[in-house]
Amino acid sequence: MYNHYPRPQLQRKDWYNLNGAWDFHFDDENKGEELGWYQQFPSAQKILVPYSYESTMSGIRDQTHHKVVWYHRTFHADLQDGKRLLLNFEGVDYEAKVWVNGRFVGSHTGAYAAFSFDITKALLQGENTITVRAEDSISCLQPRGKQRWKKENFGCWYVQTTGIWKTVWLEEVSAFYIEKVKMTPDIDQGLIDIIIDFAGTLPQEDSSLLYEIVLEGKKVCASQVSVMEHSLRITASLLREEPWTLALWSPDSPRLYDISFQLLAGSTVIDQVDSYFGMRKISIENGKVLLNNLPLYQRLILDQGYWEDSDLTPSDEEAILRDIDLILKAGYNGLRKHQKIEDARFLYWCDRKGLLVWSEMAAQYSFRDSGMQKFTREWMEIVEQNYNHPSIITWTPFNESWGIDNIASDVAQQQFTIAIYHLTKAFDTMRPVIVNDGWEHTVSDILTLHDYVESGDEFLERYRDKNKIVSNEIPFNKHRYAFAKGYQYQGQPVIISEYGGIAFQNGEGWGYGQQVKSEEEFMRRFESITSAIKSLDYISGFCYTQLTDVQQEINGLYTIGREPKVNIEKISEINRR
């Protein structure tokens, strides 16, 4: 299952994986809290965490919606004086309440953001219990992405995910410890800017932080700085005598710097974490996206991150690596992770292997005040948690007007997207932000268009005259326009961020347009449209729909079991041509 530390950007040596068999109980009458299940858990069935009860790998595979579910397990603690124990959840869908030994330790709302609790005060020496109550709904006011809100799958929406669906783990820390690290590269100056946040009580002894940066086994620099409060900022130069010694991160050469932090009280090391970063720059100039000051043509594939037996949760780390390798084999240099925040280990391997990532938020489908609050809080948690990954080059908070159906003319919906744009840019000045991916943009850094036209000739007829598209003179994708009313083109790069979606399967299934009957017909359509997109100089890249089939959706280059449906070498040749 999952044997590696779950959070590669902030790793500690002392940790304990809580994945595995837990006691599990449905609470359809929502009486568990009233009956005190957190103190005395009832007899229950077993579930294999981190797989949701809807999945086969959970051992349950009940695909009906249950609003409230409970989890319970024991663990052993032998905590030394002055130490603390953190309980970490990478993802619980949607609202979580957590008790340790019957004592409430905290709650969290949001399926796609990670969270932690300091459970030290609730601990006993020896055997301890953890109880989790998870509540999910079929409400369209919560960010749900591709999870259905009806009893059965429909269109391109699939079975829901409820409860714990990502890794759970414990880690031991000191009374004063490193809580967060934010690393911002500056390749033009050869600098890495680092902000470290600490948690807990400052020691009475003089405190300091020792950091060391290493590139491919060779020390680049190291320094020790005083810690006077709960936040510290460091700027380190990575340049030596020659500027070309700076190692840049790119798909062709995904070089990474390793960095370690030691927190000291006097001369005693009280906390140590390991991390890494990539020196890369994303910028926009003259209608082009640049990577490290050079033009970047993005060959992306849409990836929904579903597996046959484990649904939204990767079955294991090998499944993550396999998907990344399948993407690279098909000639793509990046992916748009669609309507999902992926496992941190997935992003780690994208960092390592040099695969570009567009990080997209899971949509809600109704526009209300309460929904805006939920969306904003969870989105900013996600941006903060995934900020350090060099593979992420674009933030995509909104897709196809989902949850903002009237953005074309509704001022409130327009202002909401603008607020999210500026809030994201305030936290992250590095990356482009796309609002709203597909059409009806307000203040987007990139103009992205979705169009499932089936022939290259028809595509060229529609898009040859750039001005007609970007000026809203003509619609595309049947009835959509590039910009919402009151907004206009500001010279942004243009990317076709969804196209293709060629449905191919012997039998029934959902797909875009006419289902093809043979591999030859598939390849003709794929080559026609892809070549047409690439022939237009003003287009800076594309995103093909999609990597794999997903349940009833049959638009994949591969089946949901990751078997190729067409000649992948030929796909790669067309993409790289």
C-alpha cells in the first residue's frame, strides 16, 4: 500500500502510518455522536483505509450514499517528556470530527485539503484509540468535483467518495517545531527565498535554525540563523563563481535541490525536517508562456485520477508512477489534473520526473454565499499546501462556469472569480491563474478554450482568425464566447485546454461527439485535430481529453485498467511532431 512518508515537502523520520484495517460503521440515523460512539464504538465491520467505502479496495464497495460514517482504531504511544504527537489526515471527504481516547481533538471541513491535530493532551501511555466521524452530502454547495449528486452516474459524473480517502499518519515533534515552509525560487538572481513558520512554545534557551542545501549529493550552501519568534525569513544564494552553475528545473532536466532544516535549542537538535525545491520560473510575455525565460509549448493531457478498484485514491505508489510514465510515453510534457487535488506523492513524482501540472479545484455547482465561503477557505488551504511543488505551473480554480453558471453577465459571479484570482495571486506571485477555464473569462492570465470539434478543417475554419475569437465576435463550442460581458482580451497566451474526447469502445459509454468504430478512425480524427491546433502560431499549447476511461466515460487513450486502446507510439509521434 503506502509505505513512504506521505508529505514529501516536509518529511520527518519519526512517523507511523495509520493506513490499514479500521473499524467502520454507517450512521444513517445520525445518532452516533448522541450515543457516544467516540467513547464506546459499537461492533462494526472492517474497512481498509485510505480507500472510501464506495470502492472495491475498501473491502466494502457499497456505492449508495451514506451521509455519516464512523472510523475507529487503536494505536500505541510511548511519548517522551517534552515531545508532542501530531495526527495528520491528507484528505477526508467532507466534514471530519476527531476524538482520541474519547476526547475531542478537532474538526475540519473540505475534502481536498490536508489537516493536522496536536493530540498530545488526549494521549495515554500505551494503548490509545482514534475515532473519526465523517459527514458528506450530495449538496452542490460544497466543492465536489466529478462526484455525482444523484443516485446513479450520469454524463461525466461518477460515484461519490465519502470519508477518509487519503493517508492518515502520526508523527512525533518537539514542544517547539517547524510547522510550515514556503520556498520561492528566483532564477534571475540565483536566489531561493524561504519563509519558515514554527508552532509551539519558544524554548528558554537561545534557538536557531541550521539549514543545508545540497544538489545531487554536493553541498551548495549552509548557514545557521537565530530564531526569535514564530516566523523566520531566509534568502540563500545558489550561485557559485559562474552563473551557469545554477541548476534549473524543466521537463527536459528536472533537477532538484535538497534542503534540510535543523531546529536547535542551544546546541540540542529539537526538530529536523527534509524538503526539496526546484529553481524554475513561469512568466508570460508577448502572448507566450515562458519557462525559465524561454517559450514553453504545453502538450497536456487531461487526467481525472480515477482507478478501477480504488476510485479517487491511487491503489498504491506504483499506480501513481505508472500513470506518470503512461503520460510521458504518449508524448505529453504535462497534465491538467481535472477536478481533483491529487495525492502529494503524485506531485512529488511529477517534480522528480519533470511533468508539468495544472492544479485545478474541484467545482461546486450552485452559487450561494455559503458556497463561496467554503470554496474560498478550501482553495486557499490547497494553494498553501502545494505551493512548493515546482511541477505545478498553473492554478485553475474554476472550470467551464461550473458553480458560476451566469458568469457571462452576473456581476456577483464575476466579482467572485476576480476575488479568487487576486487572493491566489497575493499568496503566489509566481504562477498564472486561470479564471474561468474553457470560456467566459474575467481576469485570467491565460485565455483557455474548450472545443470538441471533430475535424481539423472545421477547427481551422473557426480559429484561423484569432481576432474573431478573442474579441467575442464569434462563439465557439456551439454557443460560448471567450470573455464574460464587460471583459476583453489583454494579450494573454491562448491554449486549447480541452479538445478531442474521442469516444472509442466496443459497446456503450459516454463520450464527446460521434463514437469512432475503429482504431484507424480514432487515429485519423486525433491527427487531424491535433495537427490543426499545432499549425496556428498564436496557440501556445493544448490539453487532450483524456488519459484513461473513467467508469462510464470512454474518452481515454487507455482503459481504466491502464491498457492502451490505440497505438501510443503513434500518438506520441503526432504530439512531438
